[in-house]
Amino acid sequence: MRLLVLGGTVYLSKAVAEHAVARGHDVTIATRGKTGEAPEGVTHLTVDRSTVEGLEPLRGKEFDAVVDVTRFPNQVGNALDVLAGKVAHWTFVSTCSVYNDDATPGQNADTAPTHEPTPDDSDDPAMDLFGPSKVSCENQIRERLGDRALVIRPGLIVGPGDRGDRFGHWPQRIAEGGEMLAPGDPGENLQYIDVRDLADWILDAAEARTSGTYDGICPPMTRGDFLRDIATALDADVTFTWVSQDLLVEHEVAPWMGEQSLGLWLPLPEYAGFMNRDVSSAIAAGMRNRPVGETALAWRAAAGPEPALRAGITREKEAEILAAFHAR
């Protein structure tokens, strides 16, 4: 298969390129050449997607499949102008942030409402437009490519090479053992996807020319199972103390990401549906998910023994909250 990855040097797009080379495909990546290193075995073209002229190195070339991860609608439109008639299959990696109802559990990609799209020529990088911009990207691809288009909407992408560290706090802290703060209730659901599983599914779908729109996240699992399975995989001697949302908010723990945050934890009930989606159609379309323990082991191996995490609460903050919990 002649595969073009628009990107190919950072995290998911790099994993797609690497896995495709390992499968024996003829892989071209197209980037600005400013971020990350090209994987071995690929052809690297330097492009600028902000204009049609910047994509001239791709003009006239034909590909069996394209994989695109951008969040900018103008970049999608420019790429389609150059490539739409020369590609048999196009995968666009979108996001679960396209949905405008995060509170209702059990929604699926076929019927869940999405944000209003930004204009097709938007290149606004504001993060509050991340979801609406991805909606615009999706719409352009479906309109131009029809049944040659596959849209995958991942949630949190985790695993080796993850630079966000929203997952990494958990295996890192669990490996240390002892009494550990766990947020909310052990029966609350969460979802994520291992970057390697997502890359493999993207390639499987390209090879099979799968079309449609799917959520790219594992089936819901409880937070209790998530933490216990990681602990089992790491053979960690750890005890979980479940701390209420109210106490976490009182101690200014941030949800989801950033400084003094807990990844894969979001306020309820307003986010009760964000990590509680029906992914049965994605599983039927070939998505496979490895056990979370395997992901934790791979993350630890890639991150090293003392990673400098960009997310997660400090041990001092954790001790402060646990002391307050026991005092009550």
C-alpha cells in the first residue's frame, strides 16, 4: 500500500508511519520539517499546509491511503484540493471533543450531537475552538470524499511516547506503592486508547478501505479496575483511598490535565458521558484494545525510572488531601 501520512514525526502520526513501515508498506510523510525526527524507512517531503502552494511537492502523486491528524480546517481544505482525486482512502483522526453533550452516558458516534463547525478556511489555534474546528475538518472530508472517508474520534491517547502525562501519573504513582489517593468512586467509568492500538486500527481500516465515523476509545472500564489492573501489572504494593470530588475541589485539584491535576478524572455530573461512550460499532469495525496493564508497562519502559511529569498532583499535595480525608 502506498501510504501518505500528513505529519509522521510526532506521537500518533509517527506511530502510524512506523507501524506501516513494519507492515511493508511504501510510506511517505509530509511535514514542515520542524518537529520531531522522521521514522526510518519513509520518504520525507517538506510541505506547508497553510497554503495550496505549500503542498506542491504532493501534486500529481497518487496514494492508496492518506492519514491526517490536523485540527485546522484550512489545512484540510488545501490538502483535499491537491490530493482528493488521487487518493483511494482517507482517514481523518478527529476527537471526542467534537461532541457538545458531555453529560449523557452511552452516546455513540452515529447519533451524538456535535458542535457547530468553524468556517472551512479557519486557522484559529484557540483551544476553545478545538472541537468545532475538528467538526469542520470532518465535514469537508465527508463532503469531498464520500465513502472513501473514515473519521475516527479518539479520546485520550496514551502509551509509550505520550507527552501529555495525563495517563503517566497513574503507573508512576502506583509503582511507588503505599497509601495512594484515588479520585471519586471506584465504580465511575473512564475510557482511553493506547497509541499503538489506534495506529494499528488506522492501518487495518486503510487496508480494508473501511469508511464511516467511529469513536476511537476502549470500552468503558471502572476506575477501580483501571487502577487495580495497573497495580497488578506493576506488582505494586499499593492501597487506594477513594477521595470524594468535593474534597478534591476543596483542595484545588484540577481535573483532566495541567499542574496539580488528576488525569482521567472529570467533574460529575457535567462530564458523566465524556468517558462513558458506546463504542460497539468501533469494535465491530475492527478496533482492538490491549489490557491497561500492558500499556502501563510500556509507558514505564519508555519514560524511564524518574520521568519529569507535566501533569499529576505532587506527593505533598496528595499527603495534604489524605490527611484531610482521614481527619474527617
